Amino acid sequence: GVLPLRRWRLAWGRAARQPPGLPLAPRRAFSNSKILVELDESSGVATMKFKNPPVNSLSLDFLTEFCISLEKLENDRACRGVILTSTVPKIFSSGLDITEMCGKSTEHYAEFWRAVQEVWLRLYGSNMVTVAAVNGSSPAGGCLVALTCDYRIMVENPKFSIGLNEAQLGIVAPFWFKDTFVNTVGHRIAERSLQLGSLHSAPDALRFGLVDELVPEEKLQERAAAVMAQWLALPDHARQLTKSMMRKAVLDRLVAHREEDIQNFISFVSKESIQKSLRMYMEMLKKKK
């Protein structure tokens, strides 16, 4: 939500004038089982931590909780920005949960895909400032979540990688994944990366503009807070209208083709050849454990 600048400055002033030793403005936490949310009312910044071990996969339950949490923050007058990060070591999010796409009913595929669309629509179109504090690897859907944000900070560990690697699994990133990617890194890098299903190491991701900066792990939260403050220093309405102008065409395109996109996903994922490659991938993951 939008907090008028004057009221926000007053709130800031109050927080700043509190005598030492007294707690600052309350931190409100409303967590559910897979996502921890903490809102610092003095700064208007919420932190949303993914807690779906072992790899923060985007299951239907997780996506549903994600949507509910985003909606709560979006409707909260005290909240102006959200930092997304992970509680799971070495992983931001491994992307869509393959088990949701394997051996299930058509109805289930439709429900799952609608939830994926919903998270993207809410995040990409959010009025809040969104900063991704990427503290681990982030393939496929995990990369998409980071791409929807206004700003991406990643831990400078060359072992951590990020990218839309769907092609490696024999699946195709839908047009709105592609649009988000192109809008971030440009057409040529997106085309090559998508066709090869590339996962880029953190230094490469920075070089391609897939992330905005790299920081040492222990500095990540502090840096995310500093970037957030920089973005929140502007009047909300000007920033929100600018963001909407930049993103509206891409958002509108999915809204206009939402049902068609769901049907495409169902017919694609129901193909025996696709089911087979997903089963093989799941077997490979089991062996890795």
C-alpha cells in the first residue's frame, strides 16, 4: 500500500525521537508454515523469508501462502516495501515443485498453474518496492521470483547460480517468464540463455545484468535494507506510476491470455514424453540425495 509521504515522515520522526532503551515501533510478524513475514512499522519494510526445506520448491501450498502474504502486505497501509530472502542455506528457491507436475489430474495442473500465474502477477505488478536478497542458488521459478523484483542483490559466491534452465528439463519457459527475462537482460542474452537452459554463476549473472550487485553473505541483509531505503526515499506515487508504465504491457498480456496459458500448460505437461522426462529428473534428484 501507499503511505502518504507526510505521514511516513511523521512516523519516521516519532521512531527517531524515541528515547534510547525503549523498543522502536513494533515489528509485526504474521508467519504461516512456509513463509515467515516480519513488518518493521518504523521503516515500512517487510521481510519475507522462504521456509520450505530442503530447497524452497514452489509447491501449490507454498504459492498459496506466498499470495496470501503478498496480499496482506499490499493492503497494509504501514507497508511500503518487501525484501524477499530464504531461511534455507545455499538456496533461494529451486523453482517449481516437479511433483506438482507429475502424474496428477488435469484439474490439479490447472490449479497449480493458476497459482504460479497469480504469484507472478502480484509480484511483478506490486505497488511495494520489492528487493530480492538472493542468498543461494536460484534456478527456474526461483529465478523468475527474483526477476519480478525491482532490484536483485546476490551473494558473491561463484558456487551459487541463477537462470531460467527449463530447457535442460525438456520443458519450455512460458512467454511471460521470457518477457520478464528479456526486460531484465535484453533480447540476445535472454534468447541464448533460454535456448541453452543456462544457469549463470553469480559473477556472470552480475555481468549479464541478471542481478544488480553482489555482496559478501554477511552483508546481504544490511545492503538490502540500504537499497530499500534509497528506493523508499522517493514519493511512492511517482515510483508506482513509473513502475506500472514500464511493466503494464507485459502484465496485461498474461491477464488477456490467462486461460489459454493454463490450457497450454496442461496440454504440454500431460504429454507422455514430458511426463517421462520429469519422472527421470525426479529419479536423478533422488539418487543425488
